Amino acid sequence: MSGGHWEYDDRKLESILLMIAEDEKVQERWPEIGQVFAVLSVVLLKISHDMDWDLSFDLSIRDDRSFQNAAIGKILEAVMKVAPDKWFSRGKWATIQAIQERIHETGLSSNKEMV
């Protein structure tokens, strides 16, 4: 069996984040925060999955620093996509693309980090 370093509890994180995101009161009062929770549920599950496989010796992360930077980049990108457009003085998509380019230029794609 693959993974299991955290007894598969990372799925609980995903479930809790989605429960909050989909809550009717959250949708009424804080819909943007709900969107953040929803996108983070997906991103954090993928990242924790890769970490879990590494810690369980199923796969190996070649470069911890690069993996970490790529993971933070994915979190940042996901949150920026749901952030209000008016926060980005140079344009939201231009800012997101600049971050994506920086991640790509520095070789921080998480696909490259796993054996």
C-alpha cells in the first residue's frame, strides 16, 4: 500500500476545508473565503500526497528546497486566482503569470522534483 505516513489523515484536511467552503453561512457571508478554502483543499491534498509518498518511501523528492518552493508557488497561485482583482495594481493575470514564469525559470516545477 502506498503512502500512509499520516494514517491517511490528510484526507480529513481536505474534507474539513470543503465542509467550511460549502457551508451555507460561509457562502452567504464570506463567499471569497469559501473559495479560498475550496481551492486550498485541492492544492494542499496534492502537496501532502507527494510529501506522504516521500516519507513513506514510495517515491523520493529529489530536492527538498525546490519541492518546497514549488509547493508554496502552487498555494500562492491558487489563492491569488480567487483574490479580488482590485488588489493587483498591475493586473491579476499579469501578476499570476509573472509568478508562474518565475517558478518555471527557476526549475521549481513539482513534477521535476519527484523521482
